[in-house]
Amino acid sequence: MAVANLTETKLRMIFEAGLDEQGKPIYKAKTFNNIKKEATTDQLFQTAQALSVLCSDTLNAIERNDNSDIMGA
């Protein structure tokens, strides 16, 4: 049986930074590395909300990116 070992967690915040010439939204992303693997969804959401207040652009989405090593047993 294979086992997944969580190796890394990142928090990615996506901001709407305005509109292009065709009126479509322009998105910018900021990724924070070295997030605690044990962080809950609520903790990440609260952190992203607190950080977004410091930014001039509007927060559009919050993503959690986990990387795992998969090993056979």
C-alpha cells in the first residue's frame, strides 16, 4: 500500500488588480511558502483576510497548495 507524506504547504492569494483594454479583470498572485502543515482551513482563511487589508488590490481567491511524497510500503 502506498503512503503519502505531506512535505510542504503554501498559501496563495489571488488579487484582482484592475481591468485590461477589453474590460477583463487582471489577476495577480502572491504565494507564501513555509506554511505550517498543521494549519487549518480557518487559520489560513483568517491569515489571508488579515494580509489582504495591507494590499491595495481586491482579494479574489485563496488557495492552499500541498505537496506530498508518495512512497510504497
